[in-house]
Amino acid sequence: NAGVTQTPKFRVLKTGQSMTLLCAQDMNHEYMYWYRQDPGMGLRLIHYSVGEGTTAKGEVPDGYNVSRLKKQNFLLGLESAAPSQTSVYFCASSTGLATAEQYFGPGTRLTVT
Amino acid sequence: GENVEQHPSTLSVQEGDSAVIKCTYSDSASNYFPWYKQELGKGPQLIIDIRSNVGEKKDQRIAVTLNKTAKHFSLHITETQPEDSAVYFCAADLSGAGSYQLTFGKGTKLSVIP
């Protein structure tokens, strides 16, 4: 039981390049989330999904797209990376409801030059 | 939307002393308040949570208190140990139908000095 895994762990992009971050969970959780963590800013929600085939915007969605084609996977895409998107990205999953524990992945450190 | 303020941003204590981290929130309809611990290089992990129908909850050396009237809640760690050194985040749930979001505070870096 791996829990929540994220691929890749590190990535360096040039401005304007695109990439996709993959999140996978093996706990059969309905809800999945993408956060970004910046120094002194805490965790900010980018997008989330309440089930396969559904996505919704969080607090800071601009510049990102997501897809949830399979229940166990949640993809975060950057179509045209900008230096402001340099951050550590965390994926999380939960059974559902805002009161359920969120299980976090180990994070992806992305640098955009 | 919900706004969560967390203080202090950094905290240093001697091993064996107590540590207290405080959070305030703005949405009076919030009713779930978790605390997460993030160790270096890892994702956050839930350590304790409290719901609005409870004023205090304890789990060994950690406890959380909630004052709904004043809209603040606190994490208390007693008999601190070096392994308690980490970044701690408080959070509150966003109210409203269909909301599945947590709003996090900006974090407190706790250092326990041996």
C-alpha cells in the first residue's frame, strides 16, 4: 500500500515549456487535491476533484489545468510555465467530505527558469 | 472565503518545555479544524483534529483547544522532544454546500533545542 505517490520528484523547466505532474493513490479515495507550497504562504489549493471525471477550481487555479480520467489518478498540467509557478506541489486524497483526513504525497519540486 | 491566521511563524523551545501555536479563522460556519505536521522533505501529515461540538481534544502529548465564540483554536505540545521539530499547519474547512476545501494557515516552524 503505497498511499499517495507523485511523479516526478524534481523538475526544471524553461519559461514557456509545458509539463504534467502525475498523482496516484491506491486507497480508493474519491477526493483528490493539488496544492502549491511557497515559502511563508502555507498550502494553497489549486484544483480539486470530488470523483472520477470531475474537477473544480481552488484558490489559485490560473495557469493550471487538471484531469481525473481514472479514480486513482489526478493530473496537473502547466501549459506554458512561468517563473511564478516555481514551487513545491503536493497532491492529496481523502475519502470525502471536508472533515475527512487528507493524505499527502511527498511533493514535486518544480523550478521554472 | 475563509481566512486562517497562524502565529507565531517560528518558535524555538528547549527540550521538555511546552509549545503553543495559535490560529484564528474568519468564517463562523467552519466546523472542522485539523492540524498537520510537515517534516523536512515530506508531505504534511494529520496529527490531530477537532470539530466544533468539542472544546478540547487530547492525544498523548498533543492537545487542541477550540473557542468558537472567539473563532480561534490552538495546538499544545507538552514535554517537547527533538522529533517534534517540524513545520505545523492549522486549517479550517470552508463552509457552504458542496465545499470540500481546507484553508491552511501559513505554518509555524517549531525547533526543539536539545
